[in-house]
Amino acid sequence: EVQLVESGGGLVQAGGSLRLSCAASGLYFDDYVIGWFRQAPGKEREALSCISSSGGSTYFSDSVKDRFTTSNDNAKKMVFLQMSSLKPEDTAVYYCAAISVVFKDRCNDPTTAFFYWGQGTQVTVSS
């Protein structure tokens, strides 16, 4: 059974940093790409980035490209989202999700049915 567990969320002041972690199990890491998404209250889920097992990342959101960095640790089957210069508008539930490399081109589409999702972790940025 594929499982993804996010951690590292919390309350931080504007301008601060957080590092989110996503621990994957039940899958062969090389066969998947991992995406980071977020959903703010009343808004649609937004794709932030996707990373392959080789470490190559693609960023989809202009609002985070220069502030968020995705990385991975293949040996531990973990993916990270380093967030810096946080703003109140970054407040959201952050999710990681895994999708087969066969469908990697859909990694920026949170509506696709092919994702395995984590439960999410809340990030709150105070002004």
C-alpha cells in the first residue's frame, strides 16, 4: 500500500522559513515523481513543484519559484519542500502526492486521478 506522510508544518511569522518533509512507503521510488501542492481555504488546490528520483525539479507556481526549493533523499524515500521568505498568503494545507513516471506530465494537475496523496500538513504564516 502506497502511503505518503507529510510533516513539518506549523505557525511561522512572515519572512520566516519552514521545511516540510514527505515520507513515502509502499512504492519503488524510481517509478514515481513526487509533487507538492497546497490548498488555501476557499481556493482550489495549487501545484507547486514536482521532483523526480534523480532530483530534477519543475516549479509550477510563479509565486513560489524564487522562495521554495524541492529536494529528495532517495535512500530514505523522502522529499522535502524548503520554504523561505514566507508570506501570509502562503497559509494553506500543504500536500505531497506521488504519481507514476508514466504520467509525470500530469504532475502539475492536482485533479488527476492518478495521484497517491498524503494527509496534508497545515502551514500558517502570521503577519
